[in-house]
Amino acid sequence: MKKMKIIKFVFIMMTINLAVFLFGCQEVTDELAGVDPEGVDTLVIKMIPKSSSNPVFLSAKHGALEAADELSEKYRMLEVKIDWQAPKTENAFLQTELIRTSINDGTDAIIVSCVDVDSLKQAIDFAVDNGIPVMTFDSDSPDSKRFSFYGPDDVETGKLIMNNLAELIDGKGKIAVLGGNIGGPNLLQRVKGIQEASAEYPEIQIAGVYYHQETEDAAIAIMDSIINKYPDLKGFAMVGSWAFFGDKLIDKIEPGKIKIVAVDALPVELKYIEKNYVQVLLGQPTYRWGKTSVEVVVEKVHLKKKVNEIIPLKTIPVTIENLGGWTRQLKAWGYKDVPEKYLPL
């Protein structure tokens, strides 16, 4: 009798183990067949940069897509999808419309770089009030209901631009500031930092702050008019490096004659450092704008973790001395157009 009970117990346990094994095999089979297991959380993140014409945002897209793939692989019950919605040029109205329509198009979270503070604040608050969490990157709307911002301290970045330029021109002379889009909150803060730091250099005169559309042609046109107006100009303090998105500036200025410090150091811009058209580019890890932002959204929305409201990003001065190291870093971030000739430097 006792022997029969033992046999019966062993049989029951074997049956249970077999069921568990078969269920596990079925899950594996489903995965191999490309069938999602039941209960997968699909997280649709709408990412809205300032524009699609600015290559810094294309690198952010690359980072976001890679983060989505990595996180979908890491968390078996999560599938992250990036809905990239980029205005062709800076367009606050279109950004607000993209945010407002999110409540009806299946969006679960939003990541946005704000073209304009006030209009984007209203749109962000509208989305949050309707249950869609919003994160900002690059350009913040600090008084909105966004849960986090990933980007630099723009006032400090502006001060860094001014301090580097002042050193290059020996603390004296006339300079001009290129401010990009006048509605860009991050750019306005950089201009503010330049102006604040200029107070430390009484022999430096700011001829003016010039705002313009954030394209290569618009930036070069402004530079050309400033140079014609001020033939004694010593330097440009540029809150963005739009003028270096192609080769057009090479025929417009003489290398080294007018000192230039600008923000961003993308692969296409590095030749301007090599040939001394630009002396300092303040590089931002723009790839991480996308990668880090998506990771933070997943922590907040899927993992229900508490995240920091401000996630600081530090700029890195790129000069002829560290051109090789920066180029290797860009390649490690997955940039496809990295100039190979700089890698051994």
C-alpha cells in the first residue's frame, strides 16, 4: 500500500514537471516562430525633435531606435516602438499638434525637444492631463508637467562658449553671437550665458546677437552679412553649428582669421576643426539624447521607477588636439559618416 502511494506521488510529480516543460517549450517555440507571448506590454513612444533637417536630431533618432531594440530584447514582456515625428524645420505649431493628437493615436509616452516654451507647455500639460507622460530633451519646458529633462545646463554652455572665445582672441575685440531660432528656449539660455560671461571681459564688444533659421544656408547668410558689416570682427560665438552642416562655408571665410567657437561636433563638421576654420566645437553626445531618453521613459512608464527630474548632459570641447579621440567616440556611438582619416590621430 505504501509502495503504491509512492508510485502514485512520483507519477503526479512527473506529470506536473512534464506540463511545465511543455509549457516552457511552447513559449520557446512561439518566440522562435516570431509569436509574441501573451501579456507583452507594447510601449509606443512618440519622439518629436525640433526638425528633421538638423543632423543632431537624426543621431538622436539612431540612439532611440537602438535603445528600443535593446530594451525589447532585455525585457521579455516588453516591446518598445519609436514613433518618430519630425517637422522638416522648426515648427512649434506642428509640435503642439503632434502632442495633442497623441491622446487618440495609441501613443503611450512622448519625448520632445521644445521649439517654443509657452506653446509647448500648454501642449505638454494637455497630454499629461490626459494620461500621457512627457519627457523633454535638448530643449526644455521647465514650467510644464513634463516628468524629466535630459540635456545640458545651457547658461553654463553659453559661458563656456564665451570663455573659450575670449581666450582665442586674447580677451579683446569685436565679436558677434549667432543665436539660431529666437524661440528656442535652450538657445536663448546659451545666449544669456554668453552675455553674462562677457561681463568678465571689458575689452570684448558684442556687436550683436543674430537669430536665424537653423539651416546651413541661413547661418552662412547671416555670417556673411556680419563680416561685411564689421570688417574688424574678431570672433563668432555660435550657440549651434548649423553653418558647418556642409561645405559651403569653406569658400566664405579665411581659416583662422576670425575665431569661432560653436556648439555640437558632428562628423560632417570635423573638417572645419582640421582646417582651422573653427577652433573649438563643444560636442554633445547627441546619440544619447535618444538612447538615454528612451531608457528613462521605460524606467518611468514600464518599470514604475522614480527617475530624476533633471538628467545633466555635459559638453566636451573638441579641438585639433583631441580630434582623433572624439572621432573614435562618434564611431563608437554608431555614426556612419565618421571621417576615417581622423581615427588614428
